[in-house]
Amino acid sequence: MQTLFRIRPSIPDGKSRWMSAVDTPAISLILSGSSTDKIPMVQMTPDIMEAFRSCKIFPLATASRDGEPNVAPMGAVFPRDPATIWIGNQFMKTTIRNIMENPRACLYVWGPGIKGCYKIKGDVMIKTAGDEYETMRREVAKAKPGLVCRSLLVMRITEIYECMPGEHAGDRLV
């Protein structure tokens, strides 16, 4: 069995975050959380990933260090794997400032033709260089010639909630 640890920068409340991975031939488990809570790393189901293909605009909520909220519509939003979402920054101002002060965000996934409704929370990193940023820059330019991707937001999913009306509204899915 092998255990790996990676320390992340401190989050706004001062707790440091950690990640460990445990691999055995039969079991692969990834844990993510603060030093006081060990929760499984969250992954989107195939149904949730399918919802991204049907949605055109995704409201992205952030908050400043002082808790001032901001919601902005995002068009360049792509799930890269079941635990990661890429968001292209073409026009962000307040959103980028908020992420720099408080690297948490919430993405809303719903629209016509989508089977479910999802609230996805996660930790966000901003990238302005490297292979991932260059890949996103090319994808944005291909989709909308002349549009410039100024940075890439990489969201590592920490929580997913149901937001369809009814008995299970607000329930944590994964």
C-alpha cells in the first residue's frame, strides 16, 4: 500500500487542506479534506457529466474574503474528468479577484433538456501558463475565433447537491 500527501495553500479560514491517495491492487481510495474532516473526494456521475453537454450557460458563484457574493454567467465550462471542471476566463474581473482572495466556488448546472439540477462546489486554482492553460486557450479560440482566454480556472469538486424542487431538494448527492 502507498500513501501520498500534498499540502495545499491555506484556505481563508486558516485551515490547511490536504490530499492523500491510497492504492492497493483491489482498492483505490482518494481522500480530501481539512485536518479535522476526512471526506471522500467527490466525483461526478455519468448523468451529471452528461448534463454539461446540454447546458449552454453556467452561473458561477464566488465570494470575496469578506463574504461579498458574486454570480457571473460562464460559457466556457468543461468537465475534464469526474473530479475536475475547467472554466475559461475571457471576461472575469470580480470573479478572478474573489478566487484570488477565497479559492472556493459554486457552479449551477441546469437548463432546458437537462434531466437533473446540480449545485457543484469546489476548490479553484487559477492558471495562466502551462499545458492545461494552453489547451483551454486553444479550445476557446477554436470555438470562438478572436476570443482570448486570459486564464483557466481549475475546479476540484468537493460537494455536489440536488437542486430540483421536491422532497430531495438540497440533499447532498456525492
